[in-house]
Amino acid sequence: MNLKDEYNKTFVEKLASEVSKLEPNFKTELFVKSIINKAWEEKELKARMRFITNSLHQFLPFSYQQQVELLRKVAPNYSGLQGVVFPDFIQIFGLNDFKTSMSAIEEFTQYSTAEFAIRPFIEAYPKEAIQQLLVWSNSENFHVRRLASEGSRPKLPWATPLRKFIADPSPVLPILENLKDDGTLYVRKSVANHLNDISKSQPELVLDIAKRWIGVTKNTDWIVKHGLRTLLKKGDKRALAIFKLDDASGLEIKSLSFKENSIKIGDDLFFSFEISNQSNQERSIRLEYKIAYVKANGTISKKVFKITEFTLGKKESKFFTRKQRFTDFTTRKHYPGEHEVIIVVNGEEKCKNSFRLSD
């Protein structure tokens, strides 16, 4: 099932029924017909959600505060993606009533998520919204705590970037400090993703935070590792050094070879290699490989794939085999030409070999 099908005729009819129980004058049949029409099937996920939001507003012809009170009674019956329609209503129609909207968002996020709905308020009321997020970061409810981090992420996927926080993340740092040792993984994932967002524009700031947080607790260690993932994949020596993975001397790659030196688009590439520790001490190793893809215009684009992290004893070797798919996807299209596999050890390219990809 496509995600957009979460918003289907059954959902709309149920929503109409729930609203009509609270508002006898609600025009149930007209509401459903206004949404489920010829154009409905062509609408994608967010367009369907917004269409429902606008119709709710149209068929509830009273004040915003009254609309919110009614939706508060309906929203607990919905969760997950379907529940996002309620924060979306606040996002679209509540921008002029900060107090009412913040209260509603705090409640609605507990049934689904309000990470998108909060962002227009951050833009319109930066000081007030950040203060509210700071309060929420101490909430007893983990959904509300997560919203404090997720809603203020500078580069939240599928959302408009918060450009002020990209340029200067300092207003949100107290929020992340409050959440750095959160006992809920759902919250910690958001904090890690938030740090990863910041690292793309302010790497030094995130590295400083990581150095302060590392070793405090297992929770902070987990956040730091995941929050530095973009820098680690780039082979940033400062990030690698935090985990003692910045030294690649004495680590060698041998016998990088392919099962077949020529494959077709749609095939799998099988390759193998051996890593050897030539030093006289045990070594911590981050092992990755890059595929140097040929693009449509003939240029090369490298993509990093992590294999594992492990320790290797002195004078010890370990053998690896890997499979890489070369099937076209919506997110990646392959083109014929000479490609490369590059083995990366602790951020350094150690060995490479080429193979042919054809139509």
C-alpha cells in the first residue's frame, strides 16, 4: 500500500462520523463528497492531507478556538500518519493564535507527530517558540520531548529548512543539552539526527559538542556516534579521532578481486578482499567501501558504504566478501562504463580495482 492510501475514503468517512457526533450540524455527506472526488486519486500524500485539512476548516464554520476544542476530542482516535492531519490543521489555520496553537500541538504530537506543524511558528515567533521547545524538552511525555528536537531540526526531511538555525544553531543547543541523555531511543534518534543536520554546515560546533558528550553515558555515546555519521563517512579525521579510528598506518588491503570483472546493469557485483594488521598492537578499525559510479554525463560520483567496525590483533588478517546491487531504483540509476570499488580503512582509501558495467 502506498503511504498516500492512509488517507482513503474509509478514513474520511470515519473522520466525518467522529466530527458529526460532536457537531450535529456538521454536513457529513457533503464533507465526504468534497474530498473524495475525481481529483482525489491523483493527489499524493501531503496533498491529500492538506485537502482534508482545508475541508475540515470549511465545514466547521466557527472560531479557530472552537474548531481546536472539537478536534481535541477527535484526535485521540487517530495515530501515526493519519493523526498528522490534526497538527496540519494547526499549522495552516493557527498561526495568529500562538497560545492556543502551542497547547494543541503539544497534545496532538502525542498521537502522531507535529514536527512539521511547529516550524511555521518557529519562523513567525522565534523567541517564543524556542522558549516553548525548551519547556517541552523537559516534558514527562517522550513524544513532546522528541518534538522539541525534531521540530527544530535545521534540515528536517520533507520540510522547509530553518535557515536561521543553519546559519546559527546556538538557540537550539540548550534543547539538545536537555535531551542528550534521554532514556527513550525515539528521542535520542532525533537528537542524533539533529546533530547530523548541524554537522553539514557547522562541523566544528558538532565536533566540540561530541568531545564534551563522549564518555558521559552510554546514551550520549550512542547519540555522538550517530550524530557524527556524515563526518565519519566523509573520513573526517577529527570525527574519527573521537573514536580512536583516525590512524590507518600499518593496515593493508590485499587481493581485492571480483567474481566477474564485467557485469550488466541489473546484476550483482561480488567482490572480496583481505585486511591485514602489520603493526605490533591491536587496532580499532572502521571498514568501508566506495563505489565510484559513472554518471549520465560521464563524470564520477563516489558513494560510501559501511562494512563494519571491529578490532584486529597484531599481525592478524581477516577476509571479507561483499555483494553490491546494480539494479536501477528511483533513487539511483546506473550508467555503463568503467566503475571502481575502493576499500576505505579508518577514513583512508587503501586499495581500488575497476570493473566494467554494461547495458
